[in-house]
Amino acid sequence: MRIVVSALCTALLIEGCASAGGTAGAAGAPAPVCRPGRFARSAADTLAVATACHFYHGKDYGTEAQFNPVSEIINEGFDQLRNDFANRKLSELRLEAGAHNVLEDLVHPISAMRVDGIGRNWRNELLPLSIKSTGGGQWVPNYEFHLIGSGMISERMVEWYEAHDVPHPVALSAITMMAAHFLNEDVEDGGRTVPYYRFDPVADLYVFDIGGILLFRSGRVQNFFSSKTVELTNWPVQPSVSFPGATLENSGQEFLLRARLPRTDMFRAFFAFGISTLGGVSYGSKGALAVSVAAGADAINNPIIDPATGRRTVTLKPNVGFFVDRDGSLLFSVTARTSQETVAFANLYPGVLRFGSHTFGLWTQALKSGRWRFGIVGSNGIGIGSNAR
């Protein structure tokens, strides 16, 4: 728990410094490389942003309004709590024991690789040489979530720090992302007492998470995933501390990849991966309002299939989703799925409902038991909710 508290306090301190830095910038400090339009001091600054920013543009609506170091650490760090019947009570998460296990795995990477077999780990974790039906396929989330998705967020975080005039944005982005990644492995581990080292955190942290950060330092990669034809961003949900029970509900990370279809500017291929995996179509040109419909599967559980080695798989169930976004920033989403716990969930993001100068987000979940959860979330991306079990 101390590790997580330290990480969150660091992120909060950084965000506080960012606010102060933004004020100082308005007084006449040089504009950073990527400065969103709402911070720009001239038309020239705004034009520079249009060409310099790839993944963060300072929008005051939708998911982008809630993007910051704290919300990123919580959404990615506690992403595993989306699983059916996960223990989401904050006081009962065995984070210190989990952190110890993950550190032991990282200190003994070769021993961890030998537990399940070096050849099997190359096929299942590192190279795309196996499939789920044969007990493999762990490389799929490694490439999708850790390398591509989180790699993109690392660059988005660099641009967030630049936009808020925080010094050393690349280094701080790497620290923020690795804190989120480590917390994710910690929560997934669960503090179990096991007689072996696990290779999964070794592959995730050493290979794909660091690899994603390095990959998205490339200008060519940044340009490809933010071009006129291809769009990559993230649509996280809105985590909330919920009562009674002080549980963390509605946390999770979702990535969006869209590509323009031939001979049209209005239809784009839609692929979402993370909390849900969905494929479909978006209607609406890039930079404008768009609606998307998609279907696919949810990973509702991540069970251990080999107690001797800790090897895991995913349990997939069908789902369908409807999404409304504006210029890539998600405004509203609703997803229905086959689940033993949560059968539908909806999120309404800041910028849709306004009371004077104030705006906020809302979310709700329909449970198979017939009960509901719901919450209200500020523009900082963290909210408070009512919990039903």
C-alpha cells in the first residue's frame, strides 16, 4: 500500500506543479513544444499546436478533459478490478505483498522464464507463435495493451506535461507510466503465496512496457498513429471510490484504433481493445462528432490455468457497444455484455452536462442481480459512487 500511496502522491504533486507552471507560462514563459489551444497566447501558438501535438490537445470535454497522471495511474493500475466479482475493497487489496512478489519476479527474470519453460514463454509471451485454444496467446495483450496502447499513452503523457509547463516531460512521463504498469502487475498478482517466480510481469515491464515507451519516441510512429487516415487514442472509464465498503468501482483502460475507409470521409473502421474488445464502424469525419457501433467480447476473468507455473488465460463473453465522441474525445458510451456480475455499463463524460461554468461526468452499471451502481466524477477523472453488491 505504501508503494501505491507514494506513486499517487507523486502524481498529485506533479499535477499541482503543473497548475502552477501553467500560470507562470501565461506570464510570458516560452511556449513548450506541444501547447494546447486553450493555453495558447497567440494564433501562432495555436497553429504550432496543430502540427506539434499528436495525442493530447487540451480539450475541456470528454475523456481528454479527465486525462492526467493521477487518472492514468488509477485506471491502468487498477484495471484488473474490472473482472467479475473482483475484490474491489481498497482496505483488503494485498498491495504490499503483491509488490514484493512482482519485485522478486523482476529480480529473477531468468528463473521466472524457466518455470514455464524458456521455449514456451518465447512462443506464448514474447512472439506471436501460439493461440488461446492451445493454452497460449498471452502475447496478444502484450502487443496490444502494453506495446501499442500504453506506448501511445506514454507520448500522450509527455504532451500533457509539456502543455502544463512541467520540466523534463519525457522523464516524468516514463516515471508515471512505469508506476501505472507496476501497480497493474501488483493488483494482478494479488499478493498470493506461491513457490515460483512469474514471467508475466517480466515480459510486461521489461519488454513491452519499456518497448512501448521507446517505440513512441519515434516521430514516424507518432505521425502514423495520429494521421488523417489512422487515429489511436484511449477511452478510459471513470474510477470512483464507492460506498458503502470503500470500493473502487468503474476503473479500467480502453484503447481506440480507427482507420478511414476507402472512398469516404464519413465512415471509419473501429477497433477498441482493453476492458472490451470490439470491432465495428464509426460514422462522422475526423475532427467532428462521430457515433460508433461495435460488437466483440469482454475479458470478464483472468483465471490461473496452471497452478504450478501461474500461467493465466482469459474468459471471453460477447458484448455490444455504442459510442459518441467529438474529435476523438469520448462523450458517451454504453456497453452490454454477457456476465455473471455486470451486464451493462454506461459513462457520460464532462462537457455534455454543464451548470454554468461547471461540468462533470456520470456513470452507472446494471448488475445481473437487478441492482445498480452509479457515480459522479469531476473533470479530474476521479469520482465518488454508490456501491451495490
